Amino acid sequence: MATVGAELPDADAVRSRVNCWLDGFLEGKAQTAVGLRMPAEAHQCLRDFLAAGGKRLRPLVCVSGWQAAGGRGELGPVVAVAAALEMFHAFCLVHDDVMDDSATRRGAPTVHRRLARHHHDGRSTAAARRLGASAAVLVGDLALAWSDELLSTADLTSHQLQAVLPLIHVMRDEVMYGQYLDVTSAGRPTADVEKALRIVRYKTAKYTIERPLHIGAALVDAPPTVLDALSAYALPVGEAFQLRDDILGAFGDPTTTGKSSWEDLRDGKQTALMALALQRADAVQRRVLLTRVGDPALDEDGATRIRDILTATGALRAAEDMISHRREQAQHALDHAPFPPTATAALRQVADAAAVRTT
Amino acid sequence: MATVGAELPDADAVRSRVNCWLDGFLEGKAQTAVGLRMPAEAHQCLRDFLAAGGKRLRPLVCVSGWQAAGGRGELGPVVAVAAALEMFHAFCLVHDDVMDDSATRRGAPTVHRRLARHHHDGRSTAAARRLGASAAVLVGDLALAWSDELLSTADLTSHQLQAVLPLIHVMRDEVMYGQYLDVTSAGRPTADVEKALRIVRYKTAKYTIERPLHIGAALVDAPPTVLDALSAYALPVGEAFQLRDDILGAFGDPTTTGKSSWEDLRDGKQTALMALALQRADAVQRRVLLTRVGDPALDEDGATRIRDILTATGALRAAEDMISHRREQAQHALDHAPFPPTATAALRQVADAAAVRTT
């Protein structure tokens, strides 16, 4: 089973440094809560969420960007910046799970479900669920504020800060606007592959790969040629990553993905995979897709019918072809990139792992 | 009708400068959305929300803190910092309204209700409401990210930034933890006035008065004696502000407060006013309070019964006494404060207006 970044030079060391940094930061927040006589559960939820797993993909990609632009030796402030990206990602996931009312994440109950259960006692189920959602929105808010705090306490030079902050601002806008488009178009299946890919581009491709690479590179003053070479690599990798995510969301094994395999279908997310199926579907298949995808009452049987259509129409095959094509584009971009060989090798592995992962 | 800060020297000028700054910033974000081919509604919601009113209390208090610590002449970066505080406040209100499912704010539909209506077409009411809540969470997320962006693009010296950022971080933790405690204890009326006041202290007193004063003062390198004098003034004013808010939440005129007069009662918020009533209630009154406060089906008749008990038990009188006492404490603190006379005069007016306002 390929795990993204597992083969990066020092990938485990990076993960461990980032985890330590996050843990120390949250330990400080635990002390703050004690000082304010506030409940421990908000920061405890985040600690548990971060400890439950996650590939630390954005931190690893950020470090790769730093290496590609010539960063070497002691990781120094790149770890703090990478930790800020991971905290930002926790914010995204906690809020996404509230919006989708997802039940599980990283193989455990989602934050809002856990908090609903924690506060159920003496309340109606509806009231507890409402409270769980509200409390989880606040946990996410804290994670967003803390990602910013991690960055501004990262001990960057003011030159580094000036290089990194505009990229962080753009990244946040892109991912939130992408999520906005995703949320407001959910339940309305589209055959418009370009529109589905636009959501993908902002919500995932730039956010997961391009921006973390640029942010890492900005720490060592990368010239525009390096940033452009990183983009030429990043966008196909990011799209391949999301296309794989779409396929895993419909066909993945819940025991390895850590989330239900039909929630994406039930939520009716506009994915490129679904758009490809709608383009190829006959009248009967089309009607099944339009009525079943996004149906809140969708069950395993319904999900199976959708999956059969995704396969029968050739949409799954077409999505796999798109992934292969993007993987090749990324490898080709690396052939011409002005990166040190170790960085190029690491990025080749990220591209392969993003395209073929199972989690 | 007293409006907080209306009599501050240059209060209107401060409001106008802050409004201009926010407007210019959001105009830039409108351009960003066009560039990303993203829907205009997210930033448009925030623009409309900010344009719909609001007292700009935190910006005014921030400028007062700056003046109290010796700031004078051109407002300069204090305007950008004040604008960041107002954007942060927009974040708080948008998310609070989702959590409370409030219908109106500033006399208009709340952001989540507006977005639910906007996206209703072709969706069930339940799906549209869910979508409205999700989209409003994202609008709030953008406001939080943008408050931070406003601050980091405020053209502060690195010395000013180092003085201000830790205060911003503490303020955010306090208000989010306070809101967390508020949300997780809602629907459980308490006779514990101290606990109700602790929520008040973090959610409002420090957030609305003390921290904005400190942040303004930090811009001109205020010594600890000035910060302490500001705190001695701020905490009673902030508590008076919140106690007045509790009373307005139960007894206020919806046409001046801009929000329903029984939502607070229906949501069962733990307020000092309610704690005072529970302490003084006889068995029958107590039973009414415990069953009606926090009842999702509460109507105007039920609200009237609660209001009658708040009056009959003397809780309303006691809360008014607490407000008067805090107003005197604040005035007394100002008698001994080392502030320039114009700043002292402005802060006296803020204290009076916070205690007697009707909106």
C-alpha cells in the first residue's frame, strides 16, 4: 500500500518533527484553558484528531518545496510553517465534516459526532446533534486561528514572512472559495467536467500541492522560474490526487480510507468522475444517477447501482486515464525542472503516490 | 437614544475611516473572486452585513485605547487594526447566528437565512437550510481569515506587530472559549451567577472592551501601568455592557435591537439575569423558568411569563443594580487613570453608553 511521501528522504523525520511541534503548541493551549477555567474538550478534540492519523501530506510537500528551491540542512522554521499548514488542514476537515454531516474520519467518529455524544446526557438527540455541530464549528474556528498563530510565532525573518504571508492568504481564499462552490452546487449533478475540475483545482490541487510547495520555496527566496516549475508539476499531481479521491469516495474500502464509501455519493458532490458518467450515460442510467446521487436516503444497494453505472459507462476508466495522463505530465515537468536531484526524486514519489494511493 | 461612542471625539470620523478601509479590502476580494471565477455571494454577504449597521464599538474602543496611551494626530495604522477587529467581530456574529439559528441581525435576515433562501430553488426546505448554514459557516471562516489578513497587511512596524499579535491571539482564544462554554451549557439554566459572569467576562467584557483597548494602546508602546489602568476600567464596563445585553435580550424592543426579543430566552443562554432569577424564584416560578427557558417551542406568551418572573423576583432590579455598580466602578477607575483628559472624557462616555444603551 503506497502512502504518500513515505519514501521521501526524511519523510518520517519530517512527520515526527511536525507532530512534536503541534503537540507542544496544543500543550500550551491546554495550559491556557486551565488558566481561563475553560473546558478542556476543545483543544483535546484537536489533539486527538491530529493524533488519529493523517498523512501529513501538506507538511511533507512544503518541505519538498523548500528542498526543491535549495533549502538544505536543519529544517528550522520550515517545520513551524509546515505545522501551521497541518493545523489549517485540521480546520478544513473539521468544518467539512460538519457541513457533510460525515460520521467517521480517520477511522474514528468525526468531531461533531463525538461532541454530540459527549453532551447527549439530559438532552434530546436533536438538541445534542445541534450542540455537537456548533461546538465542532468552534473547534474548527480555533484550529483556523491557531494555524495563523503557529505561523506568526514561527520565528521567520520579516523577509520570509513577507514572502510567505501573501501565499497563505491566497491559499486560504482558494480553498474556502472552492469549498463554497462545492457546498452550494452539491446535490446538482453536472455533466460539466470543466466545472467539476475547477472545484478540484481550488479545493485540492492548489491547496494540497501547489501552495504548500510555493510556501516552502518562498522560505528560501525561490526565484519565479522555480515557482513556475513547481506549478507545472503541482497542478497535474493535485488533480490526480483529487481524481483518485473521487474514485476512493465511490469505490474505496472504508477500512483503509477511514470514511464511509457512499457518503460522497449521498452528498451528491460535483466530481469529475460523476460528470464523466453523466456525459456517457444512456437515458436510463442518467435517470438513476440524477435521482440517486445526492439522495439523503441513499443506502448500500443504491450506492452499488451508482458504482455499476460508473463502471459500465466507462467513466471509471476515463477517470483512471485522466489520472495516468496527469501523472505523466507531472513526471515530464520534473524532467525539465531546475531542482536538486534529491528534491526531484522526492517529488517523483509524491506524484506516483498521489495517483495510486488507497487511502 | 444613546449610541455607544457617538460622543467620542471624532467617533464619526473613526467609523467612516474604518468603513472605507473595510470596503476597499472587500472590493479587492471581489476582484479575487472574479479572477478565480468564483461566486460573488460570499464576499457580497459580508459587505452587506458590514454595511447594514453595527456600532463599530470595538474599532472605537481600540482608537480610545490608542489615545489613552498617548496616541495622537493621524490615525494611521490604528484604522487598519480597528478594521481587523471589526472583521473579526463579523466572523463571530455570522457563526453565532448559525449556532443559535437566529432569524434576524441588524434588522435584516441573518447570513445563513439569506443564503438558504438564495439557494432554495429546486431544493427541499431542509436541504436549503442545511446549505445556508454550511455556506454561512464558510462566510464566517472567510471573515476570520480576512481579519487576520487585514492585520498582517496593516503596515505595522515589526515592533508594533510583536506587541499586538499576542493580544490578538489571547483575545481570539478568550472569545472562542467563552462561546464554547456558552454553547455547551445552553439549555441548562444555572443559578450560579459567577459561572454566568465567567462566560460574560471572556465572551464579552474582555473581547468588547479590554482587549481592543489594550490592542490600541500596544500600538504606541503603552507601559504596564497604562494597560492595568485600562483593565481596571474595561472589565466593569464590559460586564455592564453584557448585563445590559442580557436585559435587552429578554425585554428589548426588536425594532431597536434588530433581533427577536425572545430568541435568547428560547435558546436558554446562561445569563447572569437568569441566574439571579433562579436564586430568588419560589418553587412555582422556578419550575416555569426551568421548563420554559430553553424550550425550542417558546412563543411570545411563554416569553411574557418569563419576563414577569424576571421582574417579580427582583432579578431585573438586581441586574440593573449590578450595571449601576459597574458603571460607578468604571468611572472611579477613570478618576485615577493616567490618561490624557480627552481620552478620559471619551472613555467616560463609552462607560455610560454601554450601561444605558437600547440597541
